Amino acid sequence: MSNISLEKCIAGQFVRELKNRFLCEVVIDGKVEVCYIPSSCHLSNFLQLEGKEVLLMPTVAKKARTAFAVVAVKFKRSYIVLNTSYANRLVEYAIQGRKLSYLGKRKACSREKNVNEYKCDLYIADTKTIVEIKSVISAGDIGVFPTVYSERSLNQLSKIKELLQSGYRVDYIIVSLNPYVKGIELLKDTQFYVEFEECINLGMSVHAFNCKIQNAKVLLNKELLIM
């Protein structure tokens, strides 16, 4: 597989997020149904979802609590992807193609490999390259990163510095799930930015892309300006 297919999706109307951040209510064929929403934080912090058309993917797990998962919300003439895990898959598929040719030789790519006690999103053994992938959900033309302060992200950067000093390559990729985003603004005057800049000075490369839904497929789209 070289893309994410949404051919099995159906449409619904978003009602509200529930207290459990992974659950929401959606009207499907005139009936309110509880659906899974694959996000670690409440999306209402970033987007207006109530009353909007959403795309729903049937869940395949036998013990799933819901019959459908929300994967995207209607926005302008397209959709904002809501399944943040898609970012990792899109980058992996792009590595298999030509879009990320700047990475060089990349035939031996594996997921979630532990490298010196660091769990990589992707690891390219050919060039000892660690690929760290982050997603951004934003309704504006410019996506802000990071959107939420996280001690975990600081710990990751600390470990990335050690790996860079040990001779590993690191490519940090930010994926906007909104196809209309034109650039990514890094939050300055934060401890995250201080650590992030140190990694860049040690050789970490940084790239950003948006993604789009086209012909019932989710695709990694344009490279974005990083500010």
C-alpha cells in the first residue's frame, strides 16, 4: 500500500466531544451514534466541529467500543484530517516514493525501532537516519508548533541531541493536517525552541508538509515554509 484510502468512509454530522477525549457523538442517517475520535486531546481546543460534516471510517477491531471512527472534518472545499496517526503513515509512504528524496538512500526503513533506547517513529538503516514525525491541526493559514507544551517533547529533544552527537542523522518532519496551511510557525521564547535550536545546530534537519484528501485518498502534499 502506498496511500491511505478513504473509500470505505461515510459522512455524518458532528454533534459534540464527550468527556472521554477519545469519544464523540455524530449523527449518522438521522441517529446519534457514539464514535471514536483518534486524538490524544480535545479537538475543540483547535477547531469548531459542532454541526460540521465529518468523514467516518468503519472500525475493524473486533472488540472496538464504537462502529465508526472520525477521520476528517469538512473545511472550505476540502477536509482537515483528524486522525493524527495518518501523519506517520504518510511520511512512511513518501519515503518509499520520490517526495523525500533529500533523505538519500532509504530502502531499509522500519517503524518504531529502538535506537540507543530512543523509540523512533521511523528509522532508515541505510543512512542511520532517525525520522521524528509531528502533526499539527490548525484552522488558520499558518500552523503553530508546538500546539501544546509537553515534557515528553523536551525529553525527546534531549535524547535527539545525544543521538546527533553519537553520529546519527535526524530529520524532524512536521505535518499539517489542514491542506490550506501555507507555513509552520515555531513558537519562540520557549524552552522547546531553545532545545530545538540546539538540535538544529548539531545537524538536525527540519521539514514541514501539508496533506490533502484527493480521490478518496489522503496524500502528503506541499512542502511548507518554516518560520
